Amino acid sequence: MKPRLLIVELHHLGDAVMSLPFVRGAREKFDVHVLCRPATRAVYELLPEPPSLHSWEPPWGDDRACGAWQAVAAARDEGRILRPLEFAAAVCVWADARAQILMAETRAAQRIGFPMTHGNYYAADLPWRRNRRWLGRILEMLWGITHPGRPLLTQRLHRESLRQSHLRCWEQIAESLGLSCDYTVPWIKIPLAQPRSDRPVLAVHAHARVPSKQWPPDRWRELLASPAVADCFDVLEILPPGTKSVAPASARKIQTSDLASLVAALHGADAVLCHDSLPAHLAAALGKPVITIFGSGEPDWFAPWNNRDRVVQRRVCPLHPCIDRCGMDSYLCLDAVSTGDVLAQLERLKLVQ
């Protein structure tokens, strides 16, 4: 019987996709378990061999108010619930004392992660991020005082560079366990083959979860109506529930209701154009070329795998990256991206095809 490994991933859908190469590689040595939000279970269920899944909604998620001690109590309770599974190791890629406390309460023999140092914490110089990091450091220190001889982490990792990719952080955890991340595409189950078009199919997903990642709809309309797109690609517009089309009437359109239908739409494309969002990471997991429009996020950290050089971004905002809390009067980062910037990437894409 393989020893059990607990992976704590309590962030969003795109972040869960970025964990999949580690999950796949870890199966070689471990019986893999993942603790995730209920909303992200479906990501791990896309794997041909899904891990054992444990759903938990942390009380500090998104914009819900949660005091530090309430967060600690909730993390401790969840860790104790998982303790009977007797994990040999527990890991978390995020510098988050709350997740580390949860791992410590499982009593896993190995607990591997990134302490809340400046170098490990994304956007650590933003005032609200700085305050959150210092609170986390206090929690780390209090644990050391109240639990002498039982550190939160048995192996403390450190990012090699402030601009290091999030995927490289997963690789560091893998290396500490004697593993390799498995990037062989596709990472996930794919649907049956679809009829092929005579021209390259460009899947377009023009919507994002948060406004700070949403390129203006009028720019999308201008781009998709341009001859440079219409004459070279069959455009397939992917429409999540409740969204409006930005593509010309001549474009094919498909409405997606869940992750499976989104994967099917992406799989039928030759290339994908979207925001810094879930579809970018799913498309990369399928091995597709992905052109990603970045706003508030940092592509050096979160560009989709193997597609960093296809990112479209204008670094014009002094507060970038703001991690979705814009401090300006408008989204300067997105307003600065022109249709010409995106067309230039599409032109590069055509030369490859």
C-alpha cells in the first residue's frame, strides 16, 4: 500500500488546474488526497485517475469576513477531521499560515511548504498584502511558542526568484519528495474527436470571473470583426451561462454549462484566445496554444503552462500587480491593451500553423 499524501489547494479553479502536473506525478509514489473547495472538485475529476477528494470551504474565502482566530480555529478543526487518515506527507504551494496550521493538525510526518516570508508571498509590497503577511508571520511564531518541538513545516521551501512561476513552486515541492511533475499533454480526459474545419479554429472566451481581468467588450467586438481575424480563422465563441456575445453573427457560438462542456469546446480548437482565467489553464492542459490577455495579474507567476511568450499585457499601472484589488480610478492595465497588441500575437500564431 502506498503512503498517503495530502495536497491542500484552497484557491480557485485556474489554480487547481496548475496543480494537476504535481498531482499526476505524485501518484507514482503516493496514494494522493486533495483538500479543495467544493467548487474546484470538478477540476480534479477531469483527471483520468482522480485523487481522493475532500471538500472544504474555508471561512476566509473571497470577501467573507473572518478574523484571524476564527480562521485558525477552522483550520485546526479541519486538520483534526483529516487526522485519522494518517498522512505520510502534507503539502501546500501557497505561503499561508492557515493552511500550514491545518497540515500540522493532521499530524502528517512530513509537512512541506513555503513560509510567509517576503520572497514567498505574492505581491508582498502592496499595503493590504503586507498586513496580511505580517499577520501570518505572527500566527507562525505563535504556533512555535505554543507547540515547541512540533514545527508547522518540517521542510521550508523558498522561491528561487521573486518572478518565479507558480508551476516552479510545485516543482520544488515535487523535488523535495523525490518526484517529478508530469506535464505530458493532455493532462485531463478529452472528449471524442470533433469534425475538423478547413481553416484553423480560434476559440474565444471573452469573459472573466473578476472585472480586473476583463478586457472591455468593445475591444473584443473590434478585434473579432477585423479582417485579420475573420479572414484567417473560424471563430468559435465560448459563452458561459448568463453572458452576452461579443463576436460577429457569422461566428460559431457554443454555450457551456460546466467544466466538461468547456473542455469539449476548447478541445475542438486549434488555438485559444482568452483572459487570465480558467479557460487559459484548461487550454494549456490540453496542449493548445493560448493567447492570454493579462490585466491585474502577473504573467511571470500565473501565465498558462508553456504559453508565457503568448501573453498580451501592458505594464502601465504603478500598482501592478494588484491581485484583483484595483487602487486606481479605472483599469489602466486593461485599457492600455489595444486590438493591435492582440492581433500581433495572432499574426505570430498564424506563422506557426
